[in-house]
Amino acid sequence: MSYYCPNCKMVIETEKCPSCGTWRTRDPENGDLCLAVTLDYVNATIFADLLKQNGIPFMTQSGGIKGCGLTMSPRMFYVTYDRLEEARAVAEEFSDAPEEDEEEHPSGPDDPEAFDDADLYRLQDMSRDELTKYRKKLKETLRELNEREEKIRDAIDEIDYLLELEE
Ligand SMILES: [Zn+2]
């Protein structure tokens, strides 16, 4: 038995919404907008493309945190209830794609430094293989960016701490 929480736009298994705690849930209807999956920026770009290829209409919403000119915040994907299963199937297939074997040869021909953001604009033209390879590069780049972000955040925390000491 599934319920729908209109507040969270989520299909849930319990009558009480585990996310917002409301009991005001109801049976899902085909036109209900439902949260299908939440993805990081890079995966969101590719997933949006896959949804288009599969003819599944969707809406996205992002947390909207901007840093270094890139929106790195996660994107939430919403589809109507009647397409939810399909969208989740696409998401599952997509997240099963192989991606974690590039660590051994960081300076090989697949050097993440070769990442070119012009490619972001021609995703539609790429084959599955190219998409998979490109996704690897993006993941690697994202990992580096996340590491930098962490260092920057630490530095800011450190500065805040020092500034407070001066007051
Ligand atoms: Zn809720």
C-alpha cells in the first residue's frame, strides 16, 4: 500500500509521512508530481538527458547553493505518479553503470585534466560509451572540486574562529 504526501511530493509506504510527519496523506493519483530521485549536479545533467530520451516528462528543483560559478547543489527530479516506476528504473540502470575503475591510472589517456566543459553542451550527440567515459571524467573532476570545497570551508571556519577570538 502506497500513500502520497502532498507536502513533500513523495510516495511513501506509511500513512504518516516520515519526512514531514503529517497524517494528511492520501492515495497517489496518476497526475501527482512525485519525487523520483535526488542527484548531484553532474549526474543530474546526464539523468535529465536519459529521461528525455525515454520520453518521460519531469521537473527539477535545486537547493540553489552557488560556489565558484558552478551550481553544485543536488537536483531533485519530480515526475508524475504514472511515470514514477519508469523514472526510477532509468535511475537504477543509470546508477549501475560502471565507473570506479579509473583510480589505477590517473595520468593515462583518460586523464581527468582532459575534462572539457564544452562537452556539457553536446551530451545529446554522445554515444552511450562516450557518455559513460565522460561521466567518469566529470565524477573525478567533481571529487577534486569537493575536496577543494572542503578545504575552503575549513579555512572559512578557521577564520571565523580567529575573528571571534579578536572580538
Ligand atoms: Zn510529507
